Amino acid sequence: MFQKDGSSTIGGKKDAPLRKSDRRRLRDRVLDVLFIGEKQRECENNNAENADAEWITGAEKLIDDAIIAPKGGDVLSRKLKLVGGENATLFLRTASRPAVVDSSVDNNATTINVNDRLLYHDILKSYPTTWPYHQSTQPILLEYEDSADRKLVHLIPLLPLLAVLPPPTSSPPLGKSDDDNNSNNNTDSKRKYRIPNIVIHAEVSKYTCRGADLMKSGIRSFPSPWTLRHSKGLVTVSVIGNPQACATGMVEQGLFREYCYSKNGNGGCSSG
């Protein structure tokens, strides 16, 4: 309730570390942002479902280590004021202690054909389940007030966090549109990745990485209205041929309303 001198307030002197209880609540919020559906207790025999479940299990372990930080490190909060006057909080994760390398394990990289779904298990094993940044503090989350409704708060995972999560198998295929069956998805309780992905042309990637707004001419594929509604307009962006996210952001509110809640009842519009 009471801010200590020099705590993470506007004009303060330093970032404020989160208490353990605050970390647990933040972890739960991050999981809610990233995933939708119930937790799966057992994997079924379907290979695609096994891959999804394994991806989620690895991602949850990494998020636990990043935010709960049981092996050392802190999660810090920094109060910000955005250009539009909205209050925001930047969450940062301090560097973790380097893991002890087992000399008996062959650490040589293995060449993997990323187009071969049979080798997806090997791809998953190449991603960490513990916080991998050992030298510097990284921004992991941004929480900010909605410009139209200050009571509405958005929590956005940032690239240093997304970059250490493997690309989810439920992302739209590269170079194709996401044509989910809305009626089936509305009743599907299986746990899955919540944030849809937008695939862009390689030629526009450098502008996107410099902070430019993404325009229709640079988009190669776009998620369905159903997936955008469930992510509340939050998307990741990747370059065709490379499923790893290179940017994250929110769909413009006017487009979001027209595309996801179209008055003509078609659930979308033809001019995104």
C-alpha cells in the first residue's frame, strides 16, 4: 500500500522487486494470456495433440522459472507514462545464474529439418525450460491502461520472453490463412496457445523490427476472427520461412471491431 522512498514510482530512483505472492499472481496472468482451455492431464495418442501438450508443458516450466525464479533472480517493476498519458508498468527479469554444464553430454548442435513434423519433439528439446539469460536484465511484460477505457488493463508478453518459447504447433501454417472452424472451436476445451500469429513478407520485416505499424500490403496471412476475439486483438508477427516471433502488438481497434464483430454477420471484412 505504501511506496518506499526510491521505489518504482514515476520519478522514482530504482525498480521495485516483486514479492513472491505478486510473482505467483503475475505468473497466473501470463499463463492466461498465453493459453486457452483446460490443462491436459494426459496426452492422447494423436501425434499433433502430443506435440501441443509437450509444447505447453515446456512453456509453462520456462514461465515458472522466469517469474517465480526459484533458482535465483528477481522480477522487477518499473512505472512508466506512455505518450498518450496512459499509466504503464514494465516488468523485467534479472539475469539468472549459469547452469552447470555436464561434460558427459554432447552439446553439439543437431541439424533439424523444421519442415518435418516428425522431428518436432527434437525441436522442442532444443528450447530451454529455465530462464536462459545469464548476463543482462530483460524486459518480459508490459502492462498498460487502455486509451479508451482506463479501467481496462492489457498485459503484453515481450520478445525476450516469446523468443525463448518454441513456435507453437497451433499457429497458422506459413503462407496460408488461418481458417479455423468457428463452431468447433467454440466447444473445444483442449488447452492450446491463445495468441494468433501474423506472417509477413521478408521485405517488410526490417521496418516492422524498427517499430513501424504493419500494413495490409506486408501481410502474408491473417488469423481468423475467432482467434483474434479470444486473444483480445493481441498478435505475434513472424517472417515467412521463420516461425519465430519477431514482433508483438495489438490489432488496431477499428479493424478489430469490424473484422471480429462485423455488423453484416459474416464475422469479418474483405478489406483488412
